[in-house]
Amino acid sequence: MSRLPSTIRRRLGLAALAAGALALGGCAGQGPPPNIDLGAGPARAGTVKPDALKDVAMTFTSYGGAFQTGQMQGIVKPFGKLSGARILEDGPTEYAKIRAQVEADFVTWDVVDTDAVWSDGQCGKLLMPLDYSIIDASKVPEGQATRCSVPAMNYATVLTYDKTKFGGRTPQGWKDFYDVQRFPGKRAMFGGAGDAAPGDLEGALIADGVAPEDLYPLDVDRALRKLDTIRKHLVFWETGARSQQMLESGEVVMATVWSGRAYAAVKNGAKFEPVWNQFVPRREALVVPKGVRSPKASMALINYYLGREQQEKLTELTSYSPIHVDARPKVDRLLQSYVTTTPERQRQAIKVDSAWWAENQPAVIEKFTAWLAG
Amino acid sequence: MSVSASPPLPAAAAPPPGRTRRGLRNGSLFLPAAVLLAAFFLAPLAVMVVRAFTDPQTGLQNFSWFFGDAVQVDVLIRTFRTALIVTVVCALLAYPYAYLMTVVGPLGLAVLTLLVLVPFWTSLMVRTFAWVILLQDTGVVNDVLGFFGLGPVQLIRTTTGVVIGMSQILLPFMVMPLYAVMRGIDRRLLQASSGLGAKPLTTFVKVWLPLSLPGLAAGALMVFISSLGFYVTPALLGSPDTALVSQQIFTQVNGLLEWGRGGAMGVIVLVMTLVLLAVSAGALRLLGGQRPEGRA
């Protein structure tokens, strides 16, 4: 997130940045893309031909924090070493910067970690189709490799509750999030600017009696009306760090949070417990902006990212769930219980309609943001 | 006795003989800053304004969208209101503080200056999170209140919490100009005032306050304008229903990639700010102009 009061001016300046970059691109010149030979034979996830990218500089961009550190250490830097590519990193991911780069035809982010709903919505617009002759997605969980993105990791939006607050009573699911009689106290959920994603709206509809298989198309107005019934018990978090801090400080008795944050809070001593029944599976995606200088290099990095070893290391380093179906990261029992990709967990998940979300996300963001600010 | 002039500023000094040449030299000194401003402020600003009227099509659709959306207008009013409250709070806190800085010895001055500047040198993010920890329901402030049998008080996620955090962060911008101006006030004027029989309050109102007014105006301007663009602090200390316009702009620019709308919102805030500034500058001049007249 941003730091300075001048943030807004800066964000609005993005447009100008685009113009400036265009001018720079004119004189600085990117030169023709280097000739890249990635070797013959079918692609195998987790591999790259040694020294194939010797003259290439690449920038990997993600959301920062411990997760990006893990991505860099566990995957991207080793990829640079092996392939010979000079690796740079940037962050956090901001969609406006992707648009600025693509419109200026001066793309400096070669592979970007984004939210999967957004990337599906931008396929063919700001993002280019992936080349599955270079990327081996055969071990990616079903349905997660799409035309323009592969998963970067899996996680969940999950309901959590304070074990010490309800005298032995245990919330069982979304209905109990709305039951302020039996489970009194403040509840937290996401309420940041400019976003809306699968999770709380689905939960509201399930609590309102909609069967999980009938959720889509989402009746957003109905979900918001349901949320209205507990509005005065709700508090909102804007960032993952803030949600974790709410659990650790005991400010709330229940919260819907990202599974990685729930795990981190519990590990730090928060007395919270997740309710995995009907949790909402989520994923981040790896994408390549249109007009990237050497698409082949981007594809090669993505292919390397999907390897089994790489995914095991990523989970061990970051606590987020691997996106290789055979990955068996060596983690302790607590973390193992937060891995959302195991068959046992997958049975507890609701089924999110990614296509619906990709198409409708802007409209949902507008409604949700208006509801929040009202 | 006349107290009409503001404290002597370097610019107000008598023009030296070789004025034109010096002016020229000063002009060329200004050039690098001018180029920088043009490239990194004026040009982006121009792009933003153009976007507001042309993205996605040429027309006023971005503005009609904004004024047709009750939520957006509410948030805009809330933003100006919050900025005004923060400015008043900062002025009330900084005024006596800056005065104290002018009367203590060198050591006291060093301590008071550091107390203002050390937080100023700390990252805004860190300070905001520190306020979260202090103000939250289970936080330090409520613990202390609880110890005395008071509270708990809802501080975080309220406008009060936002104002507390923003005021602390912006306080240096009020203290410093106030101190700079107060330091330059001639103390003998105060002695003269009391020597002529004025009570302390009268001396304050008729001598000290008018002379310190330029500092107050400068500080208020900086605090008010900075407040209008605050993003992180209201986001973390407030709740969505205390959101300010910067958060709404972020939604449009980064969440929805609606740069035209974001630009329009920027233009609206800019124009409103300029109008407000012009009005208050006019009012200030009127105030400054009236006083000596009334005396004459």
C-alpha cells in the first residue's frame, strides 16, 4: 500500500507516467527481442534449459511482503541462476500500472502476480494468452490454468472464530456468522477500497438460505441486504496485515479472513479457529501483460514456477497452498491443516463460478464499494 | 503605535541597487525547479484533466456520473469536513506549542523541536499502525481508561480516530511555520502594549495574534491541503463509512481502471480547493486590511 499523502496525486500521475514512458520508449529504445532458444521436446514444469536466457533481464512483480520474498527465494531467483536471466523484482501489483504499461506499449513487468478473478476478466485486453507449448500445466489443479493465467498459489476466504468467546459453542458455518444472538460480538470482514472478490457475498447468500449450487449468478443486492442485518456488528479490514492484527488483538470474535492470515495469527498465539465447512477457495494468478518484451522468457519463468519442487518450497516458505497436485510440502501439523488443496479440504469448499466473477467483478465492486461507504 | 506590517520578510527588504541583474540570476536559479515541476507535476496534471474529459469518450460523462452518485458527493463533503476539523485541531495544538518554543532556552527548544521532528521522520505507515494499536478497542488508550473505571470508548473506526491520527501526523506542518513567524515577532511590541495599559488578553488579541497570523495561515493551508489527499490513515484508522475521496479515487483508478472518472474526481477536488483558497485568501486580506483602518 501507499505511504504518502501525495499518493493520490501519484496515482493520477500514472496516466502521465504512461505518456512519459512512451516518450522514453521512443528514445531509449528497447531494441529487438533477443533470440531465445528454450530447447526441443515437450515442456516439463519446473525446468528450464540452462543459460537459455543469458541476455535477458526480467522483472517479476507480486504483492510484496513475506509471500513475495518466498516467491523470489524459492522460485524466481533460482530460475534466474539456472537460466542466466538477470532477475529484478517490483511490487506491489497495481492494475493501474499494468494498464499504463500496456497502453504506453512499454511493458517492464514480465510476469505479474494478480488476483485470478481480475486476470480472467482482463484476458485478451491487458493480458496476453499463455503459450502452453512452453508451459506444462498438466499438474495444475483442475480448472485453474486458463487462457491467460496459471495459478500462483491457492488460499481461501475462511470464517474464523475466537475459541474462548462462546463458552464451548462452536460456529458451524455461514449462518452462525449472522447469528448475533447465539454468537454475540463484533465480526470482521474485508472492506477495502477498489476490490470485491469471492467470499463474503457467497457467505451471505448461503446464510440467507441459498443452496451452494444455486449461488450463481450472485444476487448481490440480496447478499448486501443480508449483510445489512449485521452491519452494526461488522468492522472492516483493508489489508491482510490489519485482519491478522484484529485476530491477534482479540478485537473481534469472528472474522472472514484469508487463510494465510488466519494461519499467521494462530501461529502468533491468536485463539482463533477456522470453520472449513463451506469455505471459499481463492487463487492468485500469474499473468503476462500484452506487449511484454520477450514473451518466451515470461512463459519459461511461469513453466519453472509450476514445478513440484518449487511448489513444495513455496508452501514451506510462505504457508500458502501449492498448485501442483502431487506437491507434498514438509510442514508442521498446524500449517498442514491450512493447506486448502488437499482432497479433504477440497470436499469442504464451495464451488466458485470464476467465469461469472470475471464478467461481473466491476459491477460488484461498484455496488460493494457504495454499500461500504454509505 | 501601529501594528500593521507583518514580520519583516527577506523579500520585503529594500531593493538593492542592481535589482534587475539579481532578478535575472534568481530567475535562472528557479529554472531547474521549474523544469522539474513542469515535467512531473504540470504535465501529469494536464494529462489527468484531459483524461477527465476524454476517457472513455469525449464529454462530461465522468462529471455527470460523479454528481449523479449520492455516495460520491457524500464522501466529497465528508473529505472537506474532515480536513477542516484536522486543520482546527492542529491549530489549537500547535499554536501554544510554537509559542512555548519561542520562550524556552536553547536546550528546551532543541527538545521541543525534536519532539515534533522525530515522529515526522518516521514512516507514515508505521505511525498509522502505532495509532491502530493505541486506539483499538483492546488498545492502550482503552486499557488506561478502563484502569480508571472509564470507557471503553470507541475510537478506532470513527471520525474521531481518523482526526486524532491525521492531526498527529500533520502537526509538524502547523508547528513549523507558526514557530518561524512567532520567532520573528519583536518582543518589545508586547512590552509597549502592556506599557500603554493593555491587559495580557488585549495584548494577545491586538498585537500577538495579528502578527502571528501569517504563520497560522501558512500552516493551516498546508495541513488542510495535505488532509484532502490523505489515504492510508483514514483507511486504517477509519471505517468504510468514514472513507475519504482518495479511497474512492483509488477504487476508480486501480480497482476499476476507470481513469476518466478518477481524473474527474481529481479535477473536482482541485477546483474546489482552489476556490476555497481564493475565498479564504480574500477573507484574510480583508481582515488584514480592515484592522489598521479601524485603528486609524
